[in-house]
Amino acid sequence: MMSERLDDKVSARGDVGSIPLWLSLVVLTTAAVLLVTPLRGIWLSYGGRWAYILLVAALTAFGSTPLMIRLAFHLRVLDYPDARKVHGAPTPLMGGLAVYLAFGISILANSIIDQQVVAILIGASLLVLVGVLDDLHPLPAGVKLLAQLLAVAVVIGSGIVLTLFPRTLFGNVADAILTIIWLLGITNAMNFFDGMDGLATGLSIITAGLMAIVAVQTFQPFLGWFAAAMVGSCLGFLPFNFRARRPAAIFLGDAGSTFLGFTLAALAVKGEWAENGIVDIAAPALIFWVFIFDMTYITLARILSGKVRNFREWIDYVGKDHLHHRLDALLGSHRKTVLLIFLLSIAMGLAAVALRNAETLEAVLLVLQAVILAIIFSILERVGQR
């Protein structure tokens, strides 16, 4: 009986969020025209490469997402409601493929290629593949972690490594370990945030947008182009994932959330933030502050409460104790929770932008501000949990 009711909901929502097939094809054709005609050269000659990349990515994602909705319903690749989830009807899970394809096409078509770019794309593609398999048939947490470690190994092997310690054997090992923790932490934190309509997608837009601003400040066109591709891909997908009066028509799925988290984390390592050591650490930490805070909070809370006692239990644990869950319990509204987290991420990111010309003392004060905000939100979240 329960299965029949779910099937009725699937049938009822089969066209939710879809635009007419002809319109989807028109949008994709427009993106193709931009790619293969002299229009591309005109954009580039006037210094609009970042805008061109953003537009191609947005059109590709917007045009392909309705196709993914139809494909997911046809293959029944759906996220069914349960006690741990906040949505009330089966929802397609293949949105991440639309974002991934839009990002990859916009990057490859603009010949933004070197060894490290190839490594990021290979690692991200591996996570997309594993994510799709997991959406089709849930995989053990250990298998997904192994895939993430392989993706991280590919990126580190290409030379994308944090450089916080002196160039000694100990320093190199310490940098490699911190890079692994960073990439795995942000990848899984983004996956955790894919629990409310538009949350992971919006956070990706905000994070990539802030990285684009830093890229302009520090004269890193390469980083800016990547950020533009990410912003465009997510903007094209967002209208189907975060809607004003209706639930999401499609979710990112594990394929999309891990792709976004891993790619953004790798770009942060690849980018050059500042010559000042404190600013070099503080700027990306502030931009990714929401992810770092949530991952740190739930890890400490689960250990101190005895919910997890070892690493195996930690990777297998599934619960409603993340930042968005706790704020939702306090605010009583999914939408208000999502918007509050967006505002928090923007506020911390703007502090990172301000760090560009900050002296050491100013940098320390901005980091202290982040710590104070973490304490404030921890208090609010404890109220929400109770």
C-alpha cells in the first residue's frame, strides 16, 4: 500500500518543474551556437571571456536540467521521503549531471586546460560516476570514501597541494595531510548541505562568486574563469532546485553535491590568496566558513555525545544534526533556514574579500569575528536541538 501511494506521487509529479521539450532544445541550441560560431571570438576579443563562460554554462545547465528530470523519472532514479528527509514526495536525483556537463563543456570549450585542470576534472568525474551509481543503488560509505581518496590522490599528484609549512620532509607530509583533510572535508560538507531545496546549489554560487571576486583582486584570470563556470552552471540549475512556492523539481544527488564540493575545494587549493601568511589561510577559511563550521560542530558533537566512537561509525552515521537541521528546528521554516545560511555565508565571504588589503591585526580581528559568530550560532543551534 505504501509503495502504491509513493508511485501515485511519482506520477503526479512527473512533469513538475519541466519546461516544454522544445524550449529546452532551443536553449541548448543557443548554447551550441555560442560555442561553434564566430560569436565566441567576439566575446573573447572584448575581454568578456568570463561572461561568455558563465553564459554558456548557465544555458547548458538550464536547457539540460528538464531532460534530466524526464530521464530520472523514466529510470526511477528518485529520492523517496523518509523520516530523515524534509521533502514530501519522490524527487529526481540526476540534477548533478546537468551541472557537471555544463561546467565541463564551458571549461573544455574555452581551452582552459593544463595538467592540474585535467587532474581536477578527472577527480571530479570519478566522484560524479560514483555518485550516479550511489543514486541508482546505495553504495557502502567505505566505497564512496575510497573513491574520494582516489580523486584526492589524483589532484595531489598533479601538484595541487597546500603550502603552509616549510619545504622540508616534515613540512611536505604535513601539507599533504592537510590537503587531504581539506578536500575530503569540504566535499562531504557540501554533500551534507544538500538536504534542503537550493541549499547546496546556492552555497556553491556564493562560494564560487566570492572566489571570482578574489580572483579579480589578485589578478588570477584562470581562477576567475573556473569560478564563472561554476556560478553559471549552478545558476542555470537553481530555478529547478529552489522555487518560490513549490518544492524542488530535482535534486543534485550525491553526484552533484560531491562534484561541487570537491571542485570548489580543489580550486581553493590551486588559487593564490595572498602573500601575508595569515591572510593566505584566513581568506579561504572565511569563504568556506559555513562548511568548516558544520563539519567541525557535528564531529565534536557526535564524539562528545557518544553517538560515534570510531572512524568507521563516523562515516556510517546518518542523522539530522547538521546546521540546516538545527536552524530549521529553531526557525520552523525550510526557506528561512536556507536564506539565513546564505546570508551567513555571504557575510563571512565579504570579510574574506576585505582581507585582501588587511594588515595582520585586521586579519586577526576578522578571524575573531568569525569565531564569535560560530559561538553565537552554536548557542542558537543548541536551542533548536532542544
